[in-house]
Amino acid sequence: MAAPKTQGAAARGEENSDGSRSGTGGVSYEDSKDCILEPLSLPENPGGTTTLEGSPSVPCIFCEEHFPVAEQDKLLKHMIIEHKIVIADVKLVADFQRYILYWRKRFTEQPVTDFCSVIRINSTAPFEQDNYFLLCDVLPEDRVLREELQKQRLKEILEQQQQERNDNNFHGICMFCSEEFLGNRSVLLNHMAREHAFNIGLPDNIVNCNEFLCTLQKKLDNLQCLYCEKTFRDKNTLKDHMRKKQHRKINPKNREYDRFYVINYLELGKSWEEVQLEDDRELLDHQEDDWSDWEEHPVSAVCLFCEKQAETIEKLYVHMEDAHEFDLLKIKSELGLNFYQQVKLVNFIRRQIHQCRCYGCHVKFKSKADLRTHMEEAKHISLLPERKTWDQPEYYFPTYENDTLLCTLSDSESDLTAQEQNGTVTVISEDTSKLHALKQSSILNQLLLHECLKN
């Protein structure tokens, strides 16, 4: 009969049987005892590093070794190597700490053979035989214990969820438009579902909502797609990827999200993906699908002439006009600059300032501060050179790779007038939706008729 699934992977490791680690370095203890090889931290609790009652650690079933709850695999490996006991289906134990404490007490009352199945390995060898003990839910007492722990965990989760449902002091910020929400958590979750087509399930299906939202926000801050979990070079590229690939959802195969859905505490082994299948909420029929409302906040664009940064591009334009008497919007309008000409002008100015050279008189200075003082006193900031000086292909390439100002430049409605003044006429194609009528009224028919009469 096949044995139940075990945590055999936990038994693999590089530690020796006595708990020490095999080393390859040539530094002795006497040489290295004064070296600090990792960051140090003062104890947060009075009394040094003494383990306090109730600390998040789990003891071994048979000895006094303790391991942090987060290092569960180390404890399992220790029990396999040192005590030859294997716990089956550990991932289905709702509360690992209580489970271990229960059996630790029971094994002091009765022999381990009264509870565990014995597994003999190396049975073909006459002298080398080891007996391992398997603790699993085939034992009625173990099955009852697991069920009770599951019920207790479910009770705690439901209490936590009820507290979050009734909490009207929730404060959250939308991950896509930076709008703040106060009150109940459902307001923010419904907003992201309706306005941004980002649905993680009904609010009543979710528990530990704050931690869930922080986890998702951290992934976006790290420029990681929430669905395919690929990392991108900037936020605009990430936004376009999630829009074009329809990745406006979380990865259903990422088990990291299981703990945020109540359904995973109802039945063991049931995936949170079923939550979305059971979601019968009707979203607005006219919701936008292009995610054009995903705003970058703050912009943090840098001034062309100093180190000033502004949260919005409007504030940056006001700063450059007030502090440096440089009106980029006015220059754009007067010269009739299209998008690419604006890019070349900005890159030209960036390069001149970076090289500490005044573009008005071509004098080079020792520092940017000296250059700025000269340009302000001589009124050379607004003294742009001729168009042929900066309207060159070399200035298509940004001086600074992360120049946010370039991302905010755009053509305006007045550009049409400027194009007409420059002799550039926009060509509007004919409407081909009524092709038969178009053929009948086409000027080509007259030309063909005239040619036939001529011949």
C-alpha cells in the first residue's frame, strides 16, 4: 500500500547529524570571533534574548529544541533526522504549533508505537535497518485533532473577517488612480472592480484585507505584473502590458494569496480560484477597458535649469516661469513645435546645462551654479539659438534616461493651426463604409469617361 504524502523534502539539507554545518572556509574560530558578519540588533524586549512564554516558536515533539514558526521545515527535518518521525500531509494541519504541542504531551503519556505506523527501510540489508514512525490521519485520534484544529482556525478567521466587515475606519488608496477611500473596505474594492476592471473577489470573501492590498501594492511598486509576475523596466510599460495582455487579475497559481480568502479555511484543499467562479456580482456594463485613468503619482519631474522637483507637470511649468523666466508652453505655441520638436528642444537644453554651457552665448562655466547665475543675470535663459541648432536628429535621444518631463510632452489642439501655417495639411481619407455609392460618385469615373471620349 502506498504511504501517504510526507514532508520528505524537509529532510534534505547540508547540516551534519549533530546539528552543525559543514564548512569550507579556512578561518578558525579564534581568528573570526571578533568579526561581525551580519547586522546586529538590540533586543526589543527587556531581559536580553531569553525566550518568553508565548513567543512564536514550536518545540520538537521529543526534545527541548525550539524552532520559529516561520522555520517549520527545519523542525520537520530535525525530527526526521534525530527522532525518525515523519508527519504526513503537514500542509493540511490548520495550526501546526498546537498540533505539535498536543502530540508532545501525548508521547510523554504513551509510547510512540501506540500511535504511529512503523516504516522499516533498508529491509533487504541484514544489519542496517532503521525504523521510521509515520504520524498521519489514519489514526482516529490524529484525524479528530486535525478536524478540531480546522474548526478552531475557521472560528478565528470568521471573527477576523466579521471585524473587518464592520470596520468603518478603513483607510486605503487605489493602486491605479491614487484616490483615497475612508470608511468600509468594500468601497475601495468595489471602486477598483468598477473603475479599473480589477476584481479580486467579493469583499465578504476576503480576510486580512490590509495585508492583501499591501502585498499587491508591493508587487506593483516593484514593477511586477500581478498575473504573469514578470518584471518590467518602468510603470508605463507595466501598465501597457497589463492592458494589452488582459492581465488585470492576480495569478491563480500563486499560493501566496490562499490565506486571504475565507473559502480556503472552509474545506481543506479547496482553491481560492473558485471564489471568482462563484462571484455573481454584476459590474457596470460601460466600464472602461483601456485603463487610461491609471495615473502616475507623484510625477517628480525635474526643472531644466535647477534641481527643483514638482509633483505635477503644471507646478513644474509654473516654477520654471517664476524662477527662471522660461515659459515652455509659450515657446511651444510661438514656434509651433510638434511633439518630436519639443523632445529635441528639451534634450538640447538638458545637454547644454549638463555640460555647463550657456546656449545663448556658448560660454562654458565651471559649475551649474555659475552657469545658472550667468544665464539669469544676462537674461540668456529665454535666448534660444536658431532652430537649426537644436532641431537635429541627435537630440531625439534623451540626455537623462529617467527624464519624466519627456513623458508629459504632447501635441495640443493648436498644433493643427501651426501645421497649416507651416504648409502641412492634414489628409482625411474618404468614408469607405458605403463603397458602392463611393464608386458611383468618384471623380475617377469622370476621368475615365473623358479618356474614352478622347480616344
